[in-house]
Amino acid sequence: MSRFQKIFAQQKPILNVYCTAGFPHPDSTMDVMLALQEFGADMIELGIPYSDPLADGPVIQESNATAIKNGMSIQKLFADIKSFREKIHLPVILMGYLNPVLQYGFEKFCQDAAAIGIDGMIIPDLPDAVFEKQYAPIIKKYKLDFIFLVTPETTDERIKKLDRLSSGFLYAVSSSATTGNTNKLTSINAYLQRFNALSLHNPVLVGFGIGNKEMFMEVNKLVAGAIIGSAYIKAIRDAQNINTATKSFLSSILG
């Protein structure tokens, strides 16, 4: 049973927390991961900083710029967290854009990620047709999960296709806009109700705009859990102590 399967088997609201690697400080990544695990996150999503993160809102864009200034790269990330499995038992996902992954080498990226214990990948600008034709065999070779994103505009037929191509979970974007925007719960609920009628293979996590306990609890009535990014970035960007800030933030969501 994979780490994802073990988490979803718990039958409780799942919280996946995103943070940009190398943020807020050059050597923050392991501290963030340990704090998230200690204070109640169920999964960790590490963003690989990129100079042009088109799918992300201003908060995460700013964190990308900070991380790049801090010297974070794929190479440094793998070096910084090479022994993380000695302390971290949660599923860990790498989220990055296609260009830096290709520059690093797609198969090398998968090989190195798998070697240190990464569970899955999200590459939001990788077209599913290209993935299916060129990259799916590599993902399978290294036993990684690959997660696709769907939006309110995605047709039911296409949702089913992306569900078939995904493993681990399916990432439901709660708005076709960039991350971090606040959405009305009523419109989110109408969107999420669609998934229950489609008999999907994967659990669904919803992200983009989830930032408080009310929204977290509401979406968990309809899907397996939520992904929180921008709100957590805000919570730690000026924090004196990552542990204290993380504890306070997660308590506000889960408490």
C-alpha cells in the first residue's frame, strides 16, 4: 500500500499543505516539512521555484522569486532533502513547471526524486497528451504517482480521462483563475458535487483559494480533502519561528 493509499484509507478530512522550497529562507525546507508533519498536515507539497509560475497567484509568485534569490534549484532541493525519509513519514509531492524539469532531464528528475523517497509529481503545464505519449512510461518505471489538475470548466469526459491518467489523487482547482483567490463556497460546492457522480478512480483534493477552517470543513463534505498554499505562505513569510507560525496556522484550520 502506497503512502497515498494509507492516508486516504484513514477516512478523515485530508490536508495537503504547499510551500515553495527554499522559502522563506535558503535552508527552510526541512524545517517547514518537519513542522507541517508535527502539527497535523497529512501531505506535503513542495514547490520547485520558477521564474514564470503562470498558474500561481501573487503570493506564491512572490515566494518563488524569494526562493530563487535564496539560491533554490532542483539540484539544491534534492541535496537539501536527500535524507528526509529518516524523519518524514508523510506523502511528499513535488510541484514544478515543465521547463526546469526538462532542463534537469525528465528521467533524471524522476530517478532522483524516487531515490530519495518522493511519492508523486504535479507539473501543471504538461499537456496530458504529451504526458501519455512520452512521459507516462518513465513515471511508471520509477513508481511515482502523477497528479493532474481539473477546473470547473473541465468537461465530465475530460475529468474521467485525467482521472484515468492520474494516480495518488486528482487535484481539483476551485477556480480557473490563479491560486490564492477567494471563492464563494456555494460556487465551489456546485462544482465539487460533480465528482461524486462520476465514479472516479482517485480521491479528489481541492485547492486554490482554501484558506480558513470554514472553507476546509465545507469542501471536505464533498471531497477527500483540501490543498492549502497561499494562506500558509503568508503565515510563514515574515515569521520569527517557522514551528510557532506553522502550529498557529494549522490550529486555525484543524483546531
